[in-house]
Amino acid sequence: MEPKIFLIYSFLIFGYIQAEDDVNNKAFPDDFLFGTATASYQVEGAWNEDGKGENIWDRLTHTRSSLISDGSTGDVACDSYHKYKEDVALVKELGSQHYRFSLSWSRILPNGTADVVNLAGVTYYRNLIKELKDNNIEPLVTLYHWDLPQVFQDQGGWPDEFIVDKFADYARVCFELFGSDVKYWLTFNEPKQTCLGGYADGSKAPALQNPGVAEYKCTHNVLKSHAKAWHIYDQEFRATQNGKVSITIDTSWYEPDSNSAQDEEATERKRMFEFGWYIHPIFIGDYPEVMKTRIAARSTAEGLSESRLPTFTSEEVAYIRGTHDFLGLNTYSTSMVKAIDDLPIGQTSFYNDVSVNEYQRSDWETAASGWLKIVPWGMRKLLNWISKTFNDPPILITENGVSDYGDVDDTVRVNYYRDYLSNVRSAMEDGANVIGYTAWSLMDNFEWYAGYTEKFGLYKVDFNSPNRTRTPKTSAAYYKKVIQTRCLVDSCV
Ligand code: GOI
């Protein structure tokens, strides 16, 4: 875009904002990190180039295309494998302090295992990291954003314990290869989506459905894998590389339907199932009590001899507890929760184990994605609840954003970022230790089962052009201005 047009855009945006008087007008601290994010399968393309191995999203999009709303694949996606320099230029243009991206396991280790390293894949990530560093952008690297090597799915995938050592080997290879230039690592992106979507409700690859059982086994192994990777870093790399390792957990905010004791209790239970499932073992120790007792009781009622929720030994509890150097948080929306009678014993599922009525209010604004209701105040409540419940961890928001149908003039996205960031800033005033914010996403990309029909980008990508041309949206101009001024409105105090 012409600089002149860019300027006019900024002017228009800030003229509009002036009218808003409920946006927080305190500046963000100088050391607050602003960044943006993508993930390997969603942007890279080059699915079978230069020795990359097949992963579960390659397999799913190629063999079960009816699951993807437009029948599309990530075969080319944004073609970032060839256009990473352009991507970094966009990140730079925004003035981002960091860029969060993920590594494709099967691009680095085509067989999944560490015995064969694919040099071309390693070179790609080395080049990307170097380009970022040359432009003064901090790389924030996710080891696993949902693209398991297919060969490991063929052996059972995450619900099978063999995967723990495979992930640990992969993590060690990555720390070894890239760790001198990477200071922020995330082991997993949203493991709840991997486990519920992949193995219980079928809404993510490998699209298996064994609800009430497989998601708990999956999570058990993910938590062990995360802890093992963290310990490997701690023992073998921390002293020389000096980085930080954590995990990104996703949750909505859950708001009680009323202030009745029943609704409050049901809502806290829902939070513990949706978020405590992962954060409690890592930040406090073991699964939340309410999960252990409820799933055990329901399992007994089902006639099972042991709980469907696997048990950690006390050694394992101690091994997993404390494996964090900060908290990665992805959040997009809010739901209401109302107490109901426990759902009948019979069909097993995570949702039956929770037994609440979850809904979203019809007067909340909807994004292109049906699940994404725009509820900015949920951000503030969520950050404060996490701080209070999990001992005030440093929180790095690793994803937040909104979808539309791709218009370059994306007022909904400008307002979303402004209003959610306003609530982040307010939570910081309340005392939450938020260290940074990462906008999802740098550019339009392959949105999983929604294919290319829902767009989250600050930059538009033309998927009809072989060049995959990138164009800044109005929101890019707004975010750039926010990063520059550290201020959401015209002028801050
Ligand atoms: C991130 O996941 C992710 O890390 C990025 O890769 C991604 O691009 C980005 O977000 C944007 O999505 C209406 C049970 C329709 C089954 C309401 C309950 C469908 C399915 C409500 C509840 C919800 C963000 C799918 C986290 C998966 C979208 C998790 C957000 C589908 C619904 C549902 C609904 C439900 N989620 N994801 N869904």
C-alpha cells in the first residue's frame, strides 16, 4: 500500500476512536511485547517439497476433503515456505517485537524419529529465524501446532504413551538446532484442541471419535511430553541458551448465568475442566480435584473398574509440576454457564463429565466463525481469574483475534483489537502480570475445517493468485499505530 494511503487510513481510524470514551487510555509499558502469529500447516504450503514427511493434516485434507468446508488443503496455503522473507517484511512493517510461528515436525524429521534430519527443512527454519533476528524481531517458536507426523498417528498417536519419548526426542533436536537464536519456546499450541478435536469429537485431524476416553489419555501423554521437553531444556540447554519454555493453553471465559450458588459452582467446574485440565498439573500439581472425583464417580457408575481419567503417580505429579517459565494463553471468546442436573450415565464424554449448560448470548456480536462471539470484557475477567487462581503467573497472550470474510476495510477487526486490548490493559491495572500480546493472525491462512472461508489476517492474502499477494488491511494500520504509540486511542496518559 502507498504510504500516503496508509496515513489516511490511520487518520480515519484514529478519528473514529476519538469518539470512543470507554477505551482504556493508559499507555502499555515500554517492555510490553506486541507481536503477531501464524502456524506451520496454516501458512507454509510446500507439503511434499524438499523431503518433508506427511503429517495428519496432509492426510486428512487429501483423503477426507468433505470435512473441510471448501474442500481445500494446506498444500500451498500462503506459500510461506517460499515467501518467508515477505512474511518477515510484513511483521517488520507492523513494528512487531515478536513473531510467533510453529515448526513442522515432519519437515524437520520426515520419519518423525530423530535418526533422520531433513537438512532442507532445517535450513528453511534457520533462514526464517535469521531473517527475523536481522530485523530485530524476537522469534517465539511453537514445537507442535497440530501437525503430527502421520507415521506416529498410524501407531496410535497422542493417546498412546510411546509418543512421549518421540516428542521429547523431537524437542531436543529443535533446542539443539535452533536454540542459540530462540529465547521463547512453546511446547504445545492448545493441546485441548488436539485431544478433544483429534480423538473425541473429530473436529481436528486425525478426526477420530472415542469421546470420554481418548481425550483423557491424549492429555495425559501431552502433559508428560510437555514436562519431558521442559526438563530436557532445563538440564541440557538452559545454562548455555538462557531461554524460556512454556505451553500455550486455550480457554474461553466462562461467565455464570446468575449469581446463584449452583451457577457459580457449575461455572467454576467448567473452568477447571476447560483450563484447569492443563494448567493445574503444570502450575499447581495433578489434575483439578473436581475432575478426579467426578470422572472417577461416573466411571464407577458406568461399571468400570478404574477411572477414565488416568492417574499420575506422585513422582509424575512432581515431575510435571513447575515445568513453566511463563504462561502462554490463547483466548477468543466467552460463554455463559448454567447449572443443570448431572447428565445421565451412558454415553461417555468430556462434556457429560462436566455436566453444565454452556451457551452464548444471542445479543453478542458474531464473527465469521460461529463460535466466536465478540465479548471484550471476558478478556479482563479471564486474566484476573487466572492470576488469582494460579499464583499470578507472567502471562503472554499468544493468540487473540477475530474472523471475517476478508474485506480489506475490516472495521470489525479494528474494533475487536481495540476493545480486547483495552481489557488487557485494564486487567494489568487490576494487577494481572501480562507481559505481551500476540495478534492472530499475521495474514489470512488455512483455517482448519473452515478452509479459506474464514479470515483472521491483519494482511489479506490473495489465494487466487500464484503469488499469494499480501495486502495490509485497515487493522494492520491500526495495530501498527498501537505498537508505535503503545496506546489504543489518540493520546494516552
Ligand atoms: C486457534 O484455536 C488456533 O490455535 C489457530 O490455529 C486458529 O487459526 C485460530 O484459533 C482461529 O480459529 C458454533 C463442541 C460452531 C464442538 C459454536 C463445542 C461451532 C464444536 C461452539 C462450541 C468450535 C482457537 C471450534 C480455538 C475449536 C474454534 C477451538 C476455536 C466448534 C461452537 C463447540 C462450535 C464446537 N473451536 N478453537 N464448535
